[in-house]
Amino acid sequence: FKMKKEIKIQYSTYSSIDELDKDSADLLLAAQECMTKAYAVYSGFYVGAALLLDDGRIITGNNQENIAFPSSMCAERVALYFCKANAPDSKVIKIAIAARAADALLEDPITPCGACRQVMAEYERIQEENMQVILKAEAGEILVFDSVANLLPLAFQSQTLIKK
């Protein structure tokens, strides 16, 4: 027989950066600063990401565009790949993502694309610890997710690839 199931996600909303704890506020400010340096000459869509590592370091990244669009890279993956290349044993405690558009006021936070969500889910799985996700646009609310699983509840899992 047919059975319907439901997936629920949870997140918190904040109306101002002043409502966040100090680490989260500092991380979001770092993402916003890095966002201003993004190379977004084709889309006019600027994104910055900042990672808080378990040793207190902050690593940032921003989107990097290319005239051959598939060669471009999102801010989240730039930051995460740099982190794993240069601090492979560190755990990512939080990631803050800030976005703005050149030709419009963004009032709703932009969520990571599917590819970035999958990469974030992989790193969360590898470190066996949740990664808090903080999202902010130029205006509007701040969204905070306690885990990447709330952004990608049915992530592709590596055990699918295990050969028997």
C-alpha cells in the first residue's frame, strides 16, 4: 500500500545581527566583508562565506565567476575546499553566508545551491558533528539552521558507493 511520509526542517530567525551570539555575529560580518570582494562581473550576484573552525580560526571565501559559467565556483565551496586543503583535521563549527545583488535589494536570505549543500553535507558527515548554517541577505531576517541536514534532508550518502 502507498504510504506518505513527511520531512520537517527546523531553523531559527533573527531580525538583527545584534540578536546573534558574538561568534555568529563576527562570522556573519566576515562573510559580508568577503562578499564585497567577490568576482561577480557576469551575474552581479555577490556571495561571501565564512567558516568558524574548532580552533577559533575564521576562513572566508567568495564566489568566483568565469565567462564559461560552469567554470565558476560558489563562495561556500571556495571556503570549504580551501579549509580542507589547508586545515584538513579541523572541524567546521559554523558557516555564515551573505549575499547581495547589484541590481536589486535582496530581502530574503539566499540558501546554498544543491551542489554546495551536498558538499556541506559531506563535510558534516566526515567530521561527525553538525555544522550550524547562518544565512543573511542585505535586508530582512537572518536564518540559522542547526545542521546542514535541515537544508538537505535526503543528501546522497557515501555508503551507497561502498562495494560489497
